[in-house]
Amino acid sequence: MKVYIDGKFLDEKNAKISVFDHGLLYGDGVFEGIRAYNGRVFKLKEHVERLFCSAKAILLTIPMTPSQVSAAVVATCRRNKIKEGYVRLVVTRGIGTLGLNPNRCKQPCVVVIADKIQLYPEKMYQEGMAIVTVPTTRNLPNALNPAIKSLNYLNNILAKIEANNAGCEEAVMLNSMGNVAECTGDNIFIVKGKQLLTPPLSAGALYGITRGVVLEMGKESGLTSGEPDLTRYDLYNADECFLTGTGAELIPVVKIDGRVIGEGKPGPVTLDLVRRYRTLTRSTGEPI
Ligand code: PXG
């Protein structure tokens, strides 16, 4: 595998970053997780735009234009002969001194890794997954805004550990008000009658690209979509529930905190959206 680092393709074993990089020392940097399907990079423009928004929020100047970053992603996929895969695009603050001042870091570092994708087991897509609410709340927007896809994922990792301890793969994270925010690496949706509902971004969630696609698809199906504050009560009493994310795509949820959701199996609205999302991913995107 060849890894892109600052304009060069390096062999996997030589693809290394300095221990003085503030990405390592402080989690100071931003990233994107992107998928390639059927020889195309899905929603590349949206991911690159979000990367630049995350960077702007932390006053990190990416030393490339958005079209150069997009070209680097496509080139890395081509170089690794990726048709179906997962791309990790990372921009770190770069090498600095010990001391958290980012002004000492001269040059941000841009990395692109294009690899095979490890999916959730197919059984989970067919039968749905069980998730739990965890004690760790989502970061406060005024402390570290969850809209920033930063390299500092400890908030999510702590929640993931709590979910794993409870025997689950994903965690529902609440915000400081006790409303539903999102999961550790996925946004959350419920279906109630003809309504497709997901927490507002102001509840403390990443501006998920899959979330945006699903809201669009919902409109096309004649569902009414809404972004109200949601409580755990709303989740428990939903007809259907599913998670969205680049990695997970759409994954049905059939149990939350021991409460069976709807009929306890993936519902018709979810299954229809899953099918349509799969068609879309296989037919659109930036050719590699
Ligand atoms: N919330 C959080 C906190 C995320 O990290 C999402 C929501 C979904 O956003 P997108 O834009 O992907 O629909 C994410 C994305 C991984 C992995 O390796 C995680 C994500 C994306 C790709 C891979 O676990 N998280």
C-alpha cells in the first residue's frame, strides 16, 4: 500500500509522522472518513468542504486548495487500485515544540490513506443492532464543537468503551440537556408514522454527510422530515430507528436500552432507504 504524505507516495512501512507532530501530541488536527464504491469516490466534494470547515474552525490553514485535496484523494485511490474502499484524509497541525502553542508548528501535514473497508457483519444489517445510552455526554459545543471533525475523538471513544462494556457496538450520546445528540461514529434517525426525524445539529452532532443524503432521500419518498429535539422516550417509542455514517451506511436499530423498537426487526421505511442508499453509492461519485 502507498500512503500519500505531503505530496509524496510512501510505502506503507515508511509512511510515518514525527512524534513532535501536534496531531499526536495534542490531537490537534482534522480528518475525514470517505468511501469509494464501484470505482468512484462517494460525496468527495462534500467531504473536502467539511474538512476545510473543520480546519477553519480550529484556525488551521490547509496548505492546498480544495481541488488539490480532492485530486490527492483520487490519486491515492488510483495508486492503490481501490475500487471499493475506505479513505482516511487527515490534516495535522504539523511538527512543533513540546508545548501546545500551535503557532510553533510551521507546516500542517496532509495524509491520505486508501484501504479496504471493514464492514459491520451482514447479519446486523439484516436483523438490526442493539444500542445503549451511555453516561458520557457529547462534548459541549462551546468547549469542542461536535461539528468539528477533529483528531480529538476521546469523547466518542469513551462512549464507545461504555457501549462495548454493555455488549453493544454503538452508543447513543446525549447532550448536556439530556437530549439525543448522535452516536460515537454515526448520526441517529427515527421513523414515527410518516415522519423521518433526526436530532438538530444544534443538539451537538457532526454534520453527517450520510445524514444529509438520507434527509434528501426521505423527501423524495414523501416522508415529512424534521429535526426536533429528541429524548430517549422518543427513541423508545419510535416505529423504526437506524444509524447513518460513511462507515456504517444505514444500519437498522432494533433495541435501545433493552426496549424493543417497533416490531423488533428492521422496518419497511429503513429497508427502503437502505436499498436506495446502496443504489446511489454505486452509481454516483468522483471517478477514480
Ligand atoms: N458522527 C460522528 C461523531 C462521526 O464520526 C458521523 C456522525 C457520520 O458522518 P458521515 O459524514 O460519515 O455520514 C461520523 C462519521 C470509523 C468511521 O472508522 C467513522 C465515521 C466515518 C467513517 C468511518 O469508525 N464517522
